[in-house]
Amino acid sequence: MGSISLPHDAPAGPTKPEIRAVLIDKFNLDDDDHFVDVGSCTGAVSIAAARHAGKVTAIERNPNSVKATQKNIAANQTSAPVTVHQAEAPEAFPDEADAVFIGGSRNYIEVIDKALASGADRIIMNVARIERAGCAIETFRERDILADVLQIRVDHGYTLAGETAFENLDAVYMIIGSTTGDTI
């Protein structure tokens, strides 16, 4: 299905393509899965998941980001339907879910608890700030779902004085949870 086109912007930047690739690989989605994207922003993660899962629910509180998510979903080919809700998560969280991505740290404890109550067996949270990552790791650990933690950093090359240098991008801490005890 190719790369993801994001012609419509949102206030925060999307999860970078390289991070999305790791994320989708870790979720190991199939067409029976209901994927929930909390904090959809531009819809990039929802679009990537909809190419593998059977159903996708996107939740976003910012009305401008909801519009960007909807427009970007329409601009891309997906195999699964994507439902977009404008809400402050965990409001609008579905009663049943299999895999949950938490793309921001707002209300993350309530979102994790709602995800577990929905039956989700895979929960991944991306965090940019190390202090918040530490708190989130502890939350996963307290709920006995911590499967792995990754620090992912992607640097892109660019030409500098006729040679290649690298632009340093912010690291992402990927906190991976599983209710089955498996590393995903």
C-alpha cells in the first residue's frame, strides 16, 4: 500500500515513519484486531494500523487534529474502516479493543486502565520526555504488563559542505505492554 501521505497538518508532529514501522511491527496486527489510537494527531498511526488491523478507532481531543486525521485518512488507502472521535480519552474508548497505542501522556493512567478493562492484550505508549517515560514504565509495571522498553532515535542525513552530516531528532521512549506475558 506504499507510504503514508499526510497532506493535512496538525498542531503536533506525527510519529515519524521509522517509529511507526517499529510500532506496527511490535503490535503484530491481523485482520481480527480492533486497534485504538489515542491521540491521533494527524492520523498517521491510525492509517498504518488500518493497513493491518480489521478495525481502527482514533480518539483525538483537538478539533483541528480531528479534521487533519479525517482528511489524511481519506487521502490514504486502508483495508480497515477507521472511526474518528473527538473526545478527551478515555471518553469514546470502545468497550472492546485488542491493541492500543497511546501517542501522548495526557490521562495515560486512565487510558491504560480503560484499555485493560476493554480486553486489550497489547498496549504501547510513546513518550518524548524521560521523566514521563519513567512514570509510565512504573504504571505498566504496577499493572504487571511491562513487556519491554525501547529508546528509539532516528537521525536523518543531509548534505553539509558537500559531505553527509546527520540531523539529530528527538529520541522516543516506546513502552510496550502485554497482558499475556509475551514480549511483543
